Amino acid sequence: MIGLREVLVAPRKIADLTAHLQPGQERMLAAGSMRHHPERTIWHVNSTEHGGGVAEMLRPMVGYSRALGLPVRWLVLDAPPEFFEITKRIDNGISGVCGDGGPLGYAEHEVYQSVLARAAAVLEEHVSPGDQVFLHDPQTAGLVGYVRRAGAVPVWRAHNGADEPNQHTGVAWEFLRAYLRDAHALVFTLPHFAPAWHKSLASAVIPPFIDPASPKNQPMSERVALSVLARCDLIDAEPSAPPVFTRFDGTTATAELRPTVVREGRPPSPDSPLVLQVSRWDAVKDMPGVMLGFAEHVAPRSDATLMLVGPEVTGVADDPEAAQVFDDCVKMWRALDMETRSRIQLVCLPMADPDVNAAVVNALQRHATVIVQKSLSEGFGLTATEAMWKAKPLVTSAVGGLRFQVPDLSVGTALTDPLDLRAFGNAVTRYLADPANSRTVGERARARVAEQFLPDTHLLAELALLRDLSEMVLR
């Protein structure tokens, strides 16, 4: 099935957001939304409704925007596996990594253009002249020309990027360049993610955000978190509170699912310190490196356990590499000695109910002692933002947006070399051994997120860009 389908999102309670805002931000948000032309629909187009940071941002962005009276809508691209294999290759390339090493030549352009030409026929039924269209990531870059020919304003957004250009970034950006030349503007997560040729187009830098009221980030007590994890057989405990949470639509639900778990014996005790990484099963997230760093440099010096958590390997439509990465992790786990294996769990969370999935991740992050995100490359790293929001000590890599989020030791540890497993182990064990410092670092990290990485800042930046583009178009 090739095409575009609309994701319907109900308006969010704006009070759920404003309760977390800095003084004056609520007034700025209301004023900014009132300045948007009510007859110009703002569209967001991406390639998955569930799974990954873009989808997690779009749902609250659309919901809060609608609550503010903004005409914002969301379309998702459906495409065959061979299309997503190509776009994953491009995405890896602009992130500076090799990926599957496959070509990006004439045949790949043919597949890419064929799929997006068919999707464009559906897009043109939705978009009207004067509308403003955010196209997200490589999967949608080929729609730029169609949007412009429809009389609308195309803005293409790259959520990933590389700290330094290399042969992989060169090939990937060259593939995209011809499709992007008609964009009214390009948006990047960080300034240095942009290719050298972007200066011929208008551009902006807008960091991502987390939604503090979402099932993944809403408040959750330790008792509820333990009950959720016990019901999911991830912690060896008896539930002591109802494992409930508030869904995205405002209704109450039970957080319970049946994950796929690879482990030896029983789940860890609730009293066992937990080191946690939550991410896609993606090579650049370096789940195997986290496992090896824990086995060699954390397990011998602590009584902590490690949990590596990702979505079920078929749960994210535009990520065809997940099964292979997970299989590689299982092989590495099996090669460890039994005592070390007994302290490591590999967990795949079902995606059938995204709200329940998010609530279980919330429980894991709330219960964790130390959260890590040891990526080799990272556009931004919303799982790091989530950890900071929950006031957890964070060990991450000084790459991409992670370096921007954790600029110094006051809010976490960013490893200069993500491949240095000894440094990784030292950072984790320091937090495990010093709960008082961990609390202080976590509290400062939460304050940083409240100031810079909530939806209000993001929405105001997008509206400002669209106003500027409208003025340019009218000249």
C-alpha cells in the first residue's frame, strides 16, 4: 500500500502544558498562535504514526496546536519495505554512518521517485494554495516539488545529522539535494548538521522537545512504577498500587503488556540498582557497546543490573534494521558468562498500544538508578531528554544533540569517546556509588529541560519561521 493517511489528533488540554512553563511563556504562546493566518493549514508529513522521536513529537504538537486554535493536521506516508530500506540508508548517511553499505544510485532514485509520485497524488487532494507543509526526514524530501507546485509552502526538516562531514554524509546529501532545491526553507536540529550547500536556501535551527503530560513523561510514583513493572514481569515484586496512567486522550488505563524478554532466571529485585538504556534497535544506538561496557566495567564493581529496552522488532515501519541489531545483541548476551548474563535483560516492548508502551517506558525510567544513551551518532536523543525530565543521572555520548543537551557535568556526563568502554563504566559506577550527587545532577537536568525542551519553545519557533516565510512569499 502506497499513499498518505491522516492521523486524527484531538485537542490537548493546554493546562497540561502551561502547568510546566516558565513565567510569561503561556502569554507568549497564546500571542504567537493568534498571529497565524486561520485559513492557512499547517501540515506535518512523516513516515510513521508510532515509534521514534518524530511521531512522539507530532502527536502532542498537533494536539496543543489545535487547543490553541491553530489549523494543524498530520499525514503519514505508507510505503513498501524497499522504499524504507533506501530511506534508512539515506538517514544513516546524513548521520555519518555506513548503515547497510548499499548504493544510492539511479535504481534507488527510481524507487524513491515512484513511491513519492503516487503519494503526491493523495497529498494534492489535501493541500491547498497558501498552506504550509512541514516534511520530515528523508522519507518525505521528494514531496517538496509537489507541495510547491500545489501553491503551498514546503519546509523540509532533517532531525538527524553528523558532527563532521564524511563520505557517507556526502553521498546521502547529494541524493537529497535535487529534491530539496524547491523548499522554501530547511530546518535542522543543530547548525552544524546542515550540508554546505544549504546556504542557498532559507534555514532555521529548531531543537526537538518532549511533552511533559504524555504517557511517557507524566508524573508516576515509585509505587505505581514498580506495580507496572511487576505486572509486565520486568521486576520481581508484588504490585502494591494500581498500575494505571492517563492516556493521550485523557482517559485512564492499565499499563500492562507482555514483552519479549531475553534473560537468565527471575527478573531483578526492586532493590537492585538498575542501569537502563531505552532506544530503537538501531546500530547507531550501540546497544551491544552498552552491554559490553556494563559486563566489563560496571558488573564487576557493583551489584547493578542492566536492561536494554527497545520496541518489538517489527513495531516501527520505517526501521528495517531492527531485527538484525536485536539478534546481534542476543548473540553477544549468550557469549557472556552465566553470572553476568543473569544481570542483563534484553527487552522488546510491543507497540500495539502506543500509550501503554509509553507508560511502561515511563515506569522503567522512573525506577532506573542511572540512565544511559551511548549513541555513536544522534540527531538529538529524546530518550536523554526524558531521563533528564525525570531527574535521573544520565551517561551519554558527546555526539550530535546529546552534546547540546548535556553541555557540562552539572546536568550529566557526556563521553568524549563513545567507544571508550572504560570511561563509560567509570561514569556509570560513579553515579551508582554517589546517590546524593546523582540527585543533584538530576534536579539540574530537569530544570534545563523545563527551560529549553518543552513544546512551547518549539511551537513558537515554528510559528516564527512560518511568519517569516509568509512575508517572503508575499514580497
